[in-house]
Amino acid sequence: MGAGIREELRERLKGDVVLVGIGNPMRGDDSAGSWLAERLRGKVRARVVDAGEVPESYLGEITRPTPDTVVLMDAVDFGASPGSAAILEQDDLANGAVATTHRTPLRLLMEFVRRETGARIFVLGVQPKQTAFGAPMSGQVASSLTALEDLLTTALENKGDTA
């Protein structure tokens, strides 16, 4: 993980933070967000929600009590090398240059959460290699997720509420 993403996350993870893992464990790298949520639960001072492949079903849990910062963690195809990580804004998702496998577009989820809470919200995306049903997680994504787990654990060791 580059120093740029490390510093950017430290700057963005302010106040009461909610980390939302999104993904399908049956679809290889698409499980990235859920995998990361499960690994972070109990290790960080933030609320951690594993929303699986239906984040819209967890909106109440995400928005109450009102957070200051919401991070959607997901496998997102943004055209980079497998395992690459990026911080994506709602505008990045609106131009159609990125893709996820979920029914509800991330940009709509972001808009709803922002309207309901006024929270800062962004996507911590990991570029998948394979998302076919039954595929295992790729080595590139697994390596990236381990680095992100360490980074988020360090960045959130003294912030927010315990989950």
C-alpha cells in the first residue's frame, strides 16, 4: 500500500466512523469488503457492519447513531491492476468508469447516507481479478486486504466508538 492512500485515510477517518463491508463470499474477489469487515470487527474503534451483498438492508445500522464518516469497503473495477486500492468519491462512481456486482449502485447508497446523516462518505475500493461464482480470492486481492487491514487498524486505534 502506498504512502498516499495511508495518509489520505488518516486524514479522512474523523469522528465517529462506520466501516461497511460489501461483498459476496461466493464470488472470489467480490468478497473483499466483507472479508475486511470481519477482520476489523473488534480490532478498531469504529462501528463495523458486514452488509454482504445487500448494503441497502443495513441502512438503519449504518446511519444510526449518526456517524461523521462512512467508509464503504468493496471490490470495485476501476481499471487498475488486481489488488490495487483506491479511495473513490461519489463523482468517481457517477461517470460509469467503475463497476461493482451489487444490485444497488454504490453512488445511490452514498447519496442516501449523505442525505440522512450529513456524514463524509467514500468508497475504499480494491480492484478485483476474478468475481466468478465459486472462484477463490486471488492472491493479489488477499495481499492487498491484509495491508488494508493493518492500515485501518493503525489509523483507527484511537478514533470513534468501539463496535
